Amino acid sequence: MPNVFECGSVVPGCRFVAHSESRDEVLVTAIEHLHRVHEIEYLSDSIKARLRAVIREVAWEPRS
Ligand SMILES: [Zn+2]
């Protein structure tokens, strides 16, 4: 099942969404996004824990 990170769960108003089969890959993409777009240089353990908490597994939705 794909893993999805919605940045809006951490940064209200942001519409960035990352998804991948690999949970680690989603986490890496999310961290890169926070660095680049939100200019968060240092990710504390509590922020990382928050990121992990908002990554969730979803079923693929059929696109019709
Ligand atoms: Zn964002």
C-alpha cells in the first residue's frame, strides 16, 4: 500500500503531498520539502516524530 504524506497536516495551508510505496522514501521527500519550501534547517526529534505520525498508508484510488 502506498504511503502518503500531506504537508498540510504539519504546515497548515500547504498543499504539498508526497507518496511512495516506501515509507522511508516518503519521509525523505517530506524532509527535503520542509528544507526547501519552508526553510526549516533543523528538524528536531519532535518534528520527525510528527512527520512519521502523519504519514499514512492509503489504498490506491481508481482514476477514472
Ligand atoms: Zn509544505
